[in-house]
Amino acid sequence: MGGVRLAAVKAETDRRVAIMKSFGEAKEGNVVTLDFVDAATAVGFNGAAKGTIPGEPFNRALTKIWLGERPVQADLKKAMLGG
């Protein structure tokens, strides 16, 4: 993702970081959910709602990290897509 596109979602990225820091220390077995609902990304931790991040551009950027042409973890992409 280019610098210009990253800059376009910086405030939303900062919000995601703040929400995830509120989890405290994550441990193996914890579950983080990211759901796109009503034009916002809803963040959950172990079944509890932790916050939302407005905007489709942020959700698109977040999805590309995992499912785009160059995912951060190719084997996870494959598993997420059922392959």
C-alpha cells in the first residue's frame, strides 16, 4: 500500500491502534474480530465490542492487508479463503 493511500486512512489507523492497545496484553487463544457493519469496522476482543472505526476506505485497506495481492501472511490468506 503506497504512502498516499496510507495517509488517507491515518486517523482511522490511529483509532485502530488505540482500540487494540485497550485490550492490554493479548495471549494465545484470544480472539480479535474485525467486522464491516453499517459503513464501519467493528472491533471485538473475546466476544466484547471494543470500538468502531468509520469508513469504507479504512476497511478496504485493512482487508487488502490479509486478502490483497501481497498479503502479510500468504498461508493465512489461503486458510481464510478456504484453501
